[in-house]
Amino acid sequence: MTNALSAAALAEQIRACRICADRFAATATAHAPRPVVWFRPGARLLIAGQAPGARVHASGRPFSDASGDRLRAWCGLSEAEFYDQTRVAIAPMAFCFPGYDGKGADLPPPPICARTWRDRVVASLPEVRLTLAIGGAAQGWHLGKGPVAGRVADWRSHAEQGVWPLPHPSWRNTGWLKRNPWFEAEVVPALRHRIRALMEDTV
């Protein structure tokens, strides 16, 4: 009960966070903060991404976009399973959409978000058995500095330690996926098997 109460209070604090309001107001999108929070105690799988995109900012639901469709396919999860907070926690490196720069490119997740919240979020999820570290920012926090492609290629050693490095499922990585067919041939089936075991509580 204590974990549930503390996690619920933490989630409300994050939803009320406005520490990046001035930063977001100065972006090309000039938007207000809207933290997208999706976790509760009991989850066994933690999905650690980068930051919400514009569509997620609008919907308030993580991975409610084409990237989410691809990620769910990689994981072998239905929408109902993916959004089941009793089994899956979704906590990116920044909880708000960072906005676009003047050229329309995604801005990186503000480091202040992870510095402020991440240790507390992870501590509130004691039953997590596997973390999907998606993209450079999440992998940097969970695995230390290093190239994304290299860590993904070395997925077996990281997965044994409970952190599974993945490329971002964005359409921007479609070219990389085509050049590296081993990812969908080897990594995706192993990932689905591991996640299915977690979802069915057999590991």
C-alpha cells in the first residue's frame, strides 16, 4: 500500500510539473508543458523512451502514434496489454513534448526532467524485471555512454542484466532497419519471447 500511495503521489507531482514552461514557450511550437505519466507499482516491464512527440502531447497517451504501432509489433503486445499499467510502465527520459526547433526537427529531451524525476520513478517500480531502453537518451541513462547501434548489436549481454537496448521505432529509423535485417530476424523474436514470459508471469 505504501508503494502504491507514494507512486500515486509521485505521478501527481509529475503531472503538475512546470519546470520547463519557459523553455517550451521559447520553442517553435511555443507550447505549454503537458507531462504524460503512465506508471504504477506492480509493473514488471518498464518502457523507457525519449520523450513524447506532438501526437502524444495532444492525446495524453504514450506511444499513441506510428512509433507506438511499430514498438507494439516488436514487443508482440496488443494495445490492451501495452497500456495495462498493472504489468507495463511507460516512463520516458522526459515526460513532456520538448517541441520543435526552427527547422521543424524534434528537440532532445531536456536533461532536467530525468535529473528531477527519474530516480524516484524507478524506485517506485520495485517489481520491474525488464527495461526496454529505447534510443540514445534512455540507453545513456540506463547503460552509460555509447553508440546506440553498438548497444543494440550487443543486446544479449545487456538483456541478461535486465536492460534491453532498442533503436527508436520512429519512421526515421526505417533505413537503419533495412540495412540491419538481423534486428527483425534475431532481436525481435527473442524480445517477444521474453516479454510474453513476463506478461504471463512465467519468469
